[in-house]
Amino acid sequence: MLQLNVIRENRDRVVQGLKTRNFREEDLGLVDKAIALDDRRKEVQTSLDEAKAKRNSLSSQVGALFKEGKRDEAEQIRKEVSGLKEDIARQEEELRSVEAERTEVLLQLPNIPHDSVPAGHTDEDNEVYQAWTSELPTLGGDALPHWELAEKYGIFDLQLGTKITGSGFPVFRGKGARLQRALIAFFLDEASKAGYEEVVPPLLVNEDTARATGQLPDKEGQMYYVERDNLYLIPTAEVPLTNIYRGDILSVDDLPVKITGYTPCFRREAGSYGAHVRGLNRVHQFDKIEIVQIAHPEQSYAVLEEMLLHIGGLLTKLELPFRVLRLCGGDLGFTSALTFDFEVYSAAQERWLEVSSASNFETYQSNRLKLRYREGEGAKPQLVHTLNGSALALARIIAALLENNQTPEGIVIPKVLQSYTGFDRID
């Protein structure tokens, strides 16, 4: 959530940032509405404080007047205090109403893009930040897409998933299941080597947790909801991991905080038809390892660069061709100030598949989380910057591994994974 002082002091930049995001022209008035509501909040708060001070002053006089025998004067003041109490109750109700409306307006405003975010409307306008400079792999005419390879070698079963749950819930079997487990272990081990603490978080979160990281109200329609318990299945481990520190004040010496976690992820993404969403290209449940950092504001963009190197290193070790895109304003997530997407090349589909996003949210999430740091004893707490990245999402990684490594003798397992799988080929 944007800070009101930032909106006040940088109104023109905020409006320009919203325009970079292609924010609807008719909604730009929310910026001034937030300021106006905060002005009204201050007015009501000032009036309320004055009324309470007057009430307290008059109340302290009543007892003394009674003791002095000045009953009529005391009763008159008592009536005045009673009227003030009614006025205070009315103003407190107005204050709650104004604060609630102000919060509702702020929740509708996305984060302001970093100055480096390019203009654009869709993913077609994203900028290639790091291109793949080597030759892309090519396969012969007999090459199969991963969904056909899965059927041929018994790696995963989409029809069985449909029988058990519905479309978009694959069932991994045999060597496919072991490959899945190997990738999870490999990614977690690499994150641990990079200094991330491993955490096993809950897979369901409450409304406060989902709101704190920006899933609510922006992505409410994309999450599975357990109505009876008012809980949400997580769309990413980012949500519970970041919320571990909700409401905390960290010491500057604790920064950066680095945590990682493996979880299944659940997303009610709207389905469509065509090869671009077949097989593992788009599913409702998939496994992912998330890395999260809580950083000092002055170091957060260096931290983001470090995360990019970590993610790129994983793909290099898996011997997968990849490129990095800087997302344009129109494709940027609601809570992000700057996002880079990693895409791997699928040789059988002859297209790039997104496998990771790494983002800096600056203070947008931490303001909702009330997550701050203190420079030293007695110093005023300041908001931290939060960052996260997928390291990595398994579904499309598996798709690319199967397709790019297929041979007439079977599917070759990358060397870095063979000690995890216990086999070097799926045949």
C-alpha cells in the first residue's frame, strides 16, 4: 500500500507512475481522493482531541464544585460534559468511517513503478534485459512436446488428475515423481548454500495475511477460498513467508533477512485452449521454491540483482537456455515496483516459457505488513523493502527439461540432478 506522505509529497510522480501502468484515466482521481480523505481525517482527529481535552478538563471540575456546595454550577457543567460525550462518540464514528474509506481507496492504488520500468501495455512490450546469446537447441521432426513425452514414458498423467480433481491437476508417477522431488531438493539445497533459511509454511492463510502481501483485494478471483473457515490456499509461498515478519521491528543488523520455502501453489487461472496452455504450460497446482528477502531500502536493488544471479545460476546448472525480461508498466504486478521474468526455451514447442519472476516491492508490502527496521536504539522505525523470486517453479522447468533433453534412447537427466534422481535417463 502506498504511503500517504509519499502520495502527498510526490503527487505528480505518483500520477505519472499510474499512467505508466496504464491505470484508467477515470481512476486517477483516487490519488486526490486519498489526500482529501486524509485531510478530513486530520480535521476530525484534531476536533476530537480538542473535545476530549475539554471533557476531561470540565469533568475534573465537577467533583470540586460539589464539594464547595456549588451544586447548580456542577450540574450545568455535568450537562455540558454529557453533550461533549455525545459529540465525541459522533466524531469517533466519523473518524472510523473516514479511515476505512481512506484505506479502501489506498488499496485500489497499485505500486509506483521504478524509473527503469519501460512503457507498454502487454507482455509483448516487455524489454529483453538479458538475451540468450548462444545458439538455441533444435530438435528433429520426430521431437515430441512434453505432454506426449509424459504419456510415452509414464512421467505424469493429466487425465488421471482430471478424474481425481479436475483439469489442471497433474499426477506425477514413477521417475516423473522422482524428478519432481529431485528438483525440489536441488533448488532448496542451492538456496541454503546462498544463505537462505529454509521454512516450511502453512498452505492456507487467513484474510489478513493475504491482504498484507497484496493478494487481496487484487487477486481474490485467482485464489481458492475455503468459505467455511475463511481461509485461502496460497498462490505462492511468498504470502506466508513474508508474513512471518508482519508487525515486527527488526534491527538494522538483522538485514537482509533471507528465507526460502518449498510449497505447492494453487491458482484459479482462467483456462483457454491451444498448445500454449497444454500439458504443464498452465496448471492449477504446481510446486515452487520461493526466495524472499527483507532488505534495507538503500540496498534493495543490489539485493534484487543478487537474486537474479541466483536464479540465472540455477538455470545454467540445469543447462537450460534462458533469457531475462524487464516487465513493462502494463504487465507489472499490482504490488511490484520492478519485476524481471525468466523464460526458458522449449525446443519442441519452439517458444519461450516463463519459469520465474523476481520483484522488488520497495515499501508497498511492508507498509501493509507494518514491517519496519530500526537503525539504532531510540531511532524512529522505518519501513523495509521486501523482495521475492521463484527459484524455481517446477511445472514449466520440467516441460523444458523433457523436451530439450529428449533423444531416441530416452530423456537425459542433467548432470547436476543425477545424484538427486538416482538415474541418468528416463526410458
